[in-house]
Amino acid sequence: MSRKVLLNAKEIHIALHRLACQLIENHHDFSETVLIGLQPRGIYLAERLKELLATDYQVKNIQLGYLDITFFRDDFRRSDKPLEANKTNIDFLVENKKVVLIDDVLFTGRSIRAALTAIQSFGRPSEVELLTLIDRRFSRHLPIQPDYRGRQVDAINGEKVKVCWKENEGEDVIYLIKN
């Protein structure tokens, strides 16, 4: 197994600022917009973006929620091991709001399809956008594309993209792992 650094901490920092600026361009004061981090790994990216928007760009009152999609996935019954769901925490309505779904890696698109179904439980958004740090563009099974992407990666199916955050892995780095 070998691994190659796709983005180091400085490059991740730059990508996060670029993504934050793109969100501000399209959502201004976020009064009609909510951010939804997909459990489990999209929440780290969502929290980082919220922190950047609040501290570096003085955007106030950003609503951030966490969405668990475990039981909305089309493959959840195909595993032999018991499923462990994460916690959904959305304490606001998404009715008529612009929702930005946030996940670390866009791979096949199945997680996003599940998130689109799951978010309907909290109301009908006026619009849904997708923000992802890594877009594995040649791996899609469904016609889903990100509105905001940190980096596009051409990884073949046997390769994995691993996003590490200092909050849980001790460093900010993104690896391309080959088996």
C-alpha cells in the first residue's frame, strides 16, 4: 500500500478560504441559507467552514446542522455487519431555505442521493447545493456534481482518498492511497 499527499495543511487552508469566499458570493449574509454537514466525515469540513465564515469574514448567525444518512442509503441492507448510525442534529427548519450539503469526498454520488432524500424530513428547501472538498470526478454512479469543490481528483476505483483533520487524526492532510 502506498500513499501520496494530494493536499497538505497549507493547501487545505487555501481551499477552505476559497470555498468560504464562494459561499459568501452566492449567499451574502446567510439569512436564507443553512449549512448541513453529512455524518460522519462531512461535519469536520462544515465546522471548519462555519468557523472561517464567522471569524475571518464576520458572517453572523450561520445555521449549521448535521445529517445522518445511514438508513437512507440504497446499500444499507447489503452489509453483514450491524450498522452504526450517527446523530442527526438539525434544530432549525429547512423549509424555503437554501441548503448547502457539505461532505469531504464526492465519490459515487450515492451519499448525496441519500442526503437529498433525508433532508426532506426537515422541510422542503427552496434550493439545494453541494460543497465537497474532494471531487473524484470519474467515479460517479449517479448524475451528481458539486456546486463548490476544493479540488478535483482523477482517482481510479482501486484508489482511496483519505481526508485527515487535525481534530480527529492529528493533522490536516489529504492522501491518495493505492492498494
